[in-house]
Amino acid sequence: MAKRTSTLGAVSDINVTPMVDVMLVLLIIFMVVTPMLQKGVSVDLARVQNPRPMADADKEDAVVLAVTRDGKIYMGGSIIQPDQITTTVKDRISSKLDKTVYVKSDARAKYGDVVTVVDNVRAAGVDSLGLLTERVEHHAPGAPTEASQ
């Protein structure tokens, strides 16, 4: 009897199709989840030369109020009326050791709306109030800017 040997050997090529499928699924998941991770309402912050770093504003339990350009006031993701700010902020900071409240305002928001929010937050008895801004990016004098390219 002749013994039959198998002509099929180990395949040395890597099958990348399953890996590509997994990567595409992960990409889709990240594309769907990323907008949901944004905390609160996005506003176009005022730009300043030398902002103070306020890393605590990004914490999960930070109290952040946002003033939009159309005068709406948000705490987290929900709209709040100006006359409710003092009591709501008082309730949120009553059990916290760090009684800091952050206000982020759209650069084109009315000054009076921002002052109203700041006054109502101060009336709640906060220890400190942070106004969130963005840093102005400096370009070298001879370097081309985006507009001139």
C-alpha cells in the first residue's frame, strides 16, 4: 500500500480581511460615539492672549454654564432660565468642597446676558468663578498665515 502524502501545506499569507472588517466597525463606532461625548453646549469662545489654564472645568462633576449668542443659558445640556440660576447653582455646589463655577460664553453673546449670569452665579455663594476662553494662536512675523496661502 502506498501512503498518500498531503500536498496541502500551511498557508503563509496573512488574511487581512477580518482585521479590516474589525477596524471599519471600530471606526464607525468612534464616529457615532464621539459627538455624544461632548459635554454641554458648544459655543465659540472668546479668544485672548494669555488665558489661565482651568483644567478642573473639564471634570465630570464641574458646574459649567454656557451663554449662547442668542441669549440662551445652558447648564450641562439643558436650558435654564436666568431666574433659576442662583437656586440651581446653590443646589449643585452645596455638597462639593470646591465651590467653583465656570461660565463659557459665545464671543458674540450680548454683554448684558453674560453679566446677568455672572451676577446670578455670584448670588449663589460660589468661592470662585472661572470665565472660559481660548488662546489666540500666534504666527511668526514672516510665516504665511492660512488666509495668505
